[in-house]
Amino acid sequence: MEPIVLTIPPEAVAAARLPRQGMEAELQRRLAAALYSDGILPGGVACRMAGMEKADWHYYLGQHHIVHPLTDEDVTQDLQNLQTWRETD
């Protein structure tokens, strides 16, 4: 699949309260975080989109007060995985 290229209008770039150096990378991270937070992208894909290592990604999410969007099914699966892990330990 081909990547999608977004265009940020010049007036939005000028008005952004971000340093121009590094702005593109920060906007990429923020978009990835928003898509993850809204449940549109899974964590691993959003992490790669942000161009970050996993630990840095989780730190970034915490710094921006972005919670992990877990569904009831996610929690149930996590609890089952934990039980299995405990039984094999």
C-alpha cells in the first residue's frame, strides 16, 4: 500500500507553537498518538508511525497523558494471559 502524504497549510505551520526544527517529527508523533488514543491504530503500528522505540513511545504517551485504549475484551485477554503465566511459573 502506498503511504499517504498530508499537507499542512503554511498558515498552520506558521501558527504552530512548535519549534520549526523537529516540527515534522513532532507532528508525526502527535498524529500517531491521536490515532492510537482513538483506537484507530494498534500500539505497535502507531509506535512505528511515530518513529520511536517502544519504551520511548510509552514514555511519550505518558508525558502527553494518553491512556491506553483498552476494551473489555483486551482486559479479559490480559487477565487470561496473566493466569496462564502464573500457572506455568
